[in-house]
Amino acid sequence: MASEKQEVSKGLEWRIKVADGSSEILVPEAKPASRILLVLKALTVGLASKVWKFLHKAWDVGVDDPRKVIHCLKVGMALTIVSLFYYMRPLYDGVGGTAMWAIMTVVVVFENTVGATMYKSLNRLSGTFLAGFLALGVQWVASQSGNRFEPIIIGASVFILASAATFSRFIPTVKARFDYGALIFILTFSLVAVSGFRVDEVFALAHRRMSTIIIGTTLCIIVSMLVCPIWAGQELYTLIFRNMDKLADSLQGCVAEYFKDGDDADDSTDKECQKKLRGYKCVLSSKATEDSMANFARWEPAHGRFNFRHPWKQYIKIGASMRSCAYCIEALNGCINSENQASELIKKHISDICLKVSSNSSGVIRELATTIKTMKKSSNIHFLVGGMNNAVQELQVNLKALPKLETAENKPTEDQPAAPKTVAAMPLMDIIPLVTLTSLLIEIVTRINGIVDAVEELADLAQFKPASNDKCEKDDQLKNNFLPDQQKDKDSMKVFQRV
């Protein structure tokens, strides 16, 4: 009987009535131990998934740019070498407890590029030496003035020099090239001057710290230059001509997208076209990178095809000219998705010449990119620029000769013949989108001429090599193709007379 009662009690269900008249089954609450296990399981699974996502992102970063992994290995190698001053007793006795300054110097100074490493290293050395010598001089003067005036002289010198060095960081030229050195000057002078008031052997302490800083900075420069070096100048040079190629693709893609028919859309190549179409955004967002790379490249020694006094500032001018052109391409891209579109009749009338202007302009930009990439002067850039300007003149002529729409006053009926057609003026809302597009194209051509001038100035300053003879012969053939028939006949007659 007892077992039957237990089975009956196990089969019982407790129900409660709800406000709407229905009933629900009451489920017994779980024990506290099982709750804790469920919470720990959920936390473990969530933490494991986040760690896996982080490792996956880190792997993608390393695969995308292996030089970042190499830089991490170089920093580890430099820290391991400088740690020998603690592990080896003779080295430790030579520098004393200040060996930690060498390790701190490696951590703070070592950067991704050689130029950035040299910038920080030389600034740290100059700031440390200047501040150390001034602090020792102030400490000697203060010690000679007596115990009463010693703290006053030290405090006044810290106030004056720290304030002057901080103000110098607001000067644009100092901030661009010596900002880190000014910061190190303030730190070193304050430490040496203030600590010298309580420490007897100030000169020995300053000497050890300077020695360890020299060791750390020298080691960083050697490792960054000898082990898989990453030159800031090379990075800037690569960034400029790649941005030029992206700018040319965006310009040609925007105009082609504007005059593209709806039936020409292809889903397979749409993503690639959209990626090229947005290439101008890389040009717009690269100003900070160009400025920093140009600043770091000035500190680098001669390497590769770049001399010691290579005109890195000119690359900044080229980048500024490219951005001014990219702003117009951004506005041109806005015309594609605009609600106010020109009629198909007007587009067909003007599409060929607009495509010609964009093609010639893109050709000029690609030729400039090739000039920078090969570091050789282009012999046919003037012919390409002339073709681009001629296409713009044809565009302006076509704008003046826009066709007028023919409209009938009344539709023909069976009883009444068709009314004579009259010529009506084109609606204003159909002309505005077209005028906007063409004006942007003309402005883009004007700004491309500015890029041409900047690249030619770079070629003169950097002493680019002239084009080879074989290329000059091809360019002469290209020039002959541009000459009209009458000019060709005159040239042939001159040759005949000479014979």
C-alpha cells in the first residue's frame, strides 16, 4: 500500500488557476546547487566563445599584414638583449641599478617603422642630454649659494624651464619634429634637479642613467634597421601611388555608373565595382597617415632609391591635391543616387563625351601613378593632358548644342489630322542634374592639372630618371596618332623633299 501511495503521489500534478480561468502546472524549483552549475556553464561557454573570436581576429590581423608579427618579434628580441644587463653580473656592475632605464627606453622608443624609432630615439637622447647638463649646472649653482637659497634656485629653475619647454610644444614646427624631445626634457630635468637636493652623488647617477638610455636607443635603432626594416619613406611612397590608382578607378567608375543602363547590371561584379567606386574614401582618410609618415621619413638615412634629402614634403602636396580631387568625386558619386535625374534623351546625347572625359582623366592619373612608382619621368604625360583638355572642350561644345524636345500640340485622331509639331524648350529640372555632373567633371579636370604640376615638381626635386629611348619612340607614334591628317601630310612632304 505504501508503494502504491508513493506512485500515486509521484503522478500527482499541482495546478493553479489564472485570472482568465485556465490552470497552469506548478513546476518545483531547482536546487541552489543546480542553479550555480547552470550559471557557471553559461559563463564558461560565453567566455570561451569570446576568447575564440578574439583569437580569430588576431589571426586575421597577422595574416593580413605579417610585418606586424615581425615587429612584435623584434620588440621581444630587443627586450631580451637589453635584459642581459640584469642577468650578467659584469654588465650589471657597470651600470648599477639604473639598468631598468634601458629596458624602459626600449619599451617606450621602439616603433613600427625605422623613421618613428629614430625620431623617438634621437629626441630622447637630445632631451635627456640637454636636460641632464642643465640640471647639473643648476644643481652646482644652487649648492654654491648656500643651504638657504638652494631650494629657491632649484624651484625657480624648474618653474621657468618647465614652463618654457611646455610652451615650445605649442609651436607648430617644434610640435611636428621635437614634441617628444620636449616632453623628455621636462621629465629628465625635473627628476635630476629635484632628486639632486637629497642625493649626494648626482653626477654619478646622471651618468648611469644617460649611459643606459644610450644603450637602449642604440639597440632599438640597430634592430629596427637590420632585422626586416620597415621604412616610413617606402610606406609613404607606396601609399601615394596606390591612392592614385584608387582615385582613377573611382572617377571612371562613377561616370560609368551614372550612364549605365538598368539592363547592364551584373550581380557577380557588382561588389567589386562598388569597392572600386568607394576608392576615393581611402584618399580622403589618409591625411594623418601621410603627415606622420612624411615626418618620420625625414629622420631616416638614405635607403633603397631614396636619397638622404629626398623631398618628402612634396608627397604631402601631392596628397593634398589628390584630396581636393577626391572631394569632387565624392560629390559626383552623390549624383548617382540623387532623386533628380536627367532624362534618358539628354543622357544619351552627352554620355559618350562624358565617358571620354572620365577615361582620359583616369588615364592621366594612372600615368602619374606610374611615374611615381617607377621614379621615371613620363614623356607622354603632356599628350595625355592635352587629350583630356580637348575632351573637356568637346564637352562644353556639346553642352551648348543640347537638342530641343519636339512636342505635338494635339494628338492625331481619326477625324482630325495631327497638329504640326512645335519645338519646346527643355524643362529646367532635366537640365540641372546634367549641368551639375558636367560642371563637376570640368572641375575634376582642373584639379587633376594641379596633381600633374605637383608630380612634375616632385620629379624635378627628386631627380627622376628620364624615360628610355624605346618608350620615347612609342610616344612619338602616339603623338602622330593625335596629329590631324593635314599635319601628317605636311610632315611626309618635308621628308620627301629631304630625300
